[in-house]
Amino acid sequence: PTYATVPLMWTAAILAGGRARRPGGLDKSALPVGDRSVLDRQLGMLHTLTPHILIVGHDDRRYREAGVSVVVDRIAGGSLGGLYTALMAAPTQQIIVMASPPRTI
């Protein structure tokens, strides 16, 4: 097959390692938007794009019910550690990374 006919396999990583200091400890990923949480909406969209989804954070217990791989930050203390963890844990070479939730929420 030619390159154009081979599907591009990539991993989606949701960085969820923040400690929610600005919103007073509120879990922004659990906030409802319509009838679903922010995280449920992100996962629903990503499941249509790739079977490889990771949630990267400081607490693997928080997202166990999400039905995707949850990876604990290999380097604590910020988004660069989350990016590094996503790169190291991804089963593919191509990765798209997003925050959970985006700061605009």
C-alpha cells in the first residue's frame, strides 16, 4: 500500500496533572457541559479518532473509571513532566496532547 492509503496511528494524551489551585481544588474535568462531563466529552471525541488514549496525571486513582489507560507523571511538578510522560508512555510515534479541561472552560 502507498503512504496515502495507510491509516496514521497516533495516541491522544489528556494532561490532567494539575492540582486545581486556581479553582480552589475543584475537579474541572468533572464539570457538566450539557448532559456530560468535560472529560466524557473529550474522551467521546477522541475515541472517534484513535484507540490509543492516555490520561496523564499525578493521581491514577482519580481517572480509573474512564476506561482508558491512566499514567502517573514520571516527573512531577508541571506540564513539561506531563508531556514527557505522554511521550514515554505512548504506544505510537505520533501524539496529540490536550489539557483536561482546556483553560477556557
